[in-house]
Amino acid sequence: MKEQEIIELLLQKNEKGMDALLKHYGPLIRYVIAPVLKNEQDREDCLSEVAMKVWEKIEQFDRQKGSWNAWLTAVARNTALNFSRSISRYDIAEELSENIPSPELSAEEEVIRQEQQEAVNLALRQLSSKERMLFYRKYYYLQSTAQIASELGMTERAVEGKLYRLKKQLRNTLGGEVHE
């Protein structure tokens, strides 16, 4: 079944679309969530959650903004990160103080954050596609250096060296610190 057929079935809320999504894109989704969630049961629960998010938000997919694979991997990654955060909330038993500041950003902080994000995106677009993909694999998809090295046919040391040089280059482009 082709990508467009799966999307159409999902848009029609046809359950065959969900089956096709999991059959054709389940391995990709698992690949994206694996570095974020170490526990196998958590990964399976997250896979189900990703599938439900795709089902619920398929109308938000816009081919003009990016490819199906990019949208799907972004949904998978964000769902896995949120899933991981929710797990860690239950793992930590802390007593909350009434004096804890709000986690929400002020209007000024939000503007600054958006400007910083735009600067980082511009700096990343200046990298070659191979450099950008290496950077995304490590810092966006949270893949281990060993996994990246294995899949790219490189040594771990070579991957670490390239990442070091990329961070240095981004630091120079952005005129400050690049945080991992």
C-alpha cells in the first residue's frame, strides 16, 4: 500500500489505514522512539500512543510543510519525549512547594525563545545535508553514538569528532554556546 493511500484511509477514519500505518511505518516509529524509551513495554505503549496521535491529528499533516516521513517521525519523537516525561514524573516522589515558579514562559521569554529557535534553524540550514542529518540523529532523535557509527559505517570516535566540529561551527555561527 502506498503512502498516499494510507493517508487517505486515515483521513477517512478507516481502520484499514491504522493497520497499514502500523504495518508499513511501525518499524520507522519504533526506530525513532527506541533511543528515548529503554523499556520494551514503554516502547510498545508509546507506539500505540503514536498511532492514536496520528489517527487524531492526521488532518494537520500538510505536504507543503514537509514530507510524510518527517511529519510522522516528528509525531513519534515528540510523543516519545512526552511519554518519557510522564514516566519520570511518576518515578520521582517529591513534595511540591507552593513557592515554585510557574513553568510557563513570560511573553518576553517566549519571544526570546522563538528568536533563538529561528537562529538555530538558520544555522542548521547552512550545514550540508550530511552534517545536518548527523546533528539531528544525535541531538533531535537522541540516537547513541554507537548506533550512529554502526549505521553510517564509521567509528564512534569519528562520529564524536564530527559532532564536536559541528557544535564548534554552530557555536561560531550563533556567537555563543550550543547546549546538548
